[in-house]
Amino acid sequence: MNQLLKLAIAAFYRVIEVVMVLCMVVMLVTVFSNVVLRLGFNTGINLSDELPRFAFVWLTFLGAIVGLHRRAHLGVDLVVRALPLLGRKLCWGISQAIMLVCSLYMLYGTWLQHDIIAGNSSPVAQISTLWVYGVSYVTGTAIGLICIANLIGLFLGHVAEEELIDVNEEGMSEVHEIEHELADQGIRKGTAS
């Protein structure tokens, strides 16, 4: 059962990543095609203003889900790194709770605006703007579930100490790996002596 759940979660994130790539392709193709048509043929694509904007909204909201899952969001960890383990756990739990509340507000706000959003049509494509802004349902739900799972893991003691720092600086994972290797080598040399 646990393995099946892990496969379903991995498939969910894979689908999100594929949709993000499709959004990028749509943005690239429509903008590039429109530039070529305007410069070369003095014409254009009417949808080239709306479609990339809609794709960018989806890309941003879905990217927030993937970023939270991978713990890749920007942040400042100077104070948290200086805290003892209990302080780190407390700060991490508070940050997860705040993100959970924000995701619930996102869901609630979208639900309050649902009828208005669904009733409006985009000017050019004439599609319901729910297809654009409805992605906040997906994002709010996914981020809420991630935060709930993280809080449950924290209360059950399944969160490792290195997971309590949500900031991943560029290149720092390699530095941490080297530090662990050096520490392991020091331990081996100490036991060999």
C-alpha cells in the first residue's frame, strides 16, 4: 500500500512537470511565431497575447507545488541554523502551519470568486477564465496536502534534522555531501588508529 501511494505521488508530480513543460512550449511557440509573423509577414496571431499569459499563470502556480515538494523555494536560514534542534522543529512546524493557512485562504478565495471567474470570458479566446485562474484550486489543495503531510511527519518524528532547513542554496548540496564524506573518513581514521 505504501509503495502504491509513493508511485501515485511520483506520477502526480510527473504530470505536473509535463504540464509545466507544455506551458513553456506554448509560450515559446506562440510568442516566437507571432514575432516572425509580425516582422516577416505584417500579420500576427490574435491568441499570442492571451495564450502565453495563461500558460505563464499555470506554470507559476504549478511550479510552486513542485518547488515546495522539492524544498527549492528561496528563503533565509541564518537564524534557523543557529537554533537548537527543538527550535528548528518549532520554526519548521510554524512555517508549515502558516503555509497551510495560506493555501486554505487560496482555496477559500477562489471558491468565493468561482462564479465571477466562471462567468467571465477571456477577450480573444472567449474561454471561461476559470480555465486560467482555476489552477489555484489545484495549487491550494496540493500545497495544503503537502503541509499537512509535513506536519504529521513532524509530530510522528519522521522528519530528519537536515529536512528542517527548507532553503536549498545553489551548490550547497555538493558541499554537504563533501562534509559528510570528510566526517565519515575522519571517523574511519579515528577507529583505525
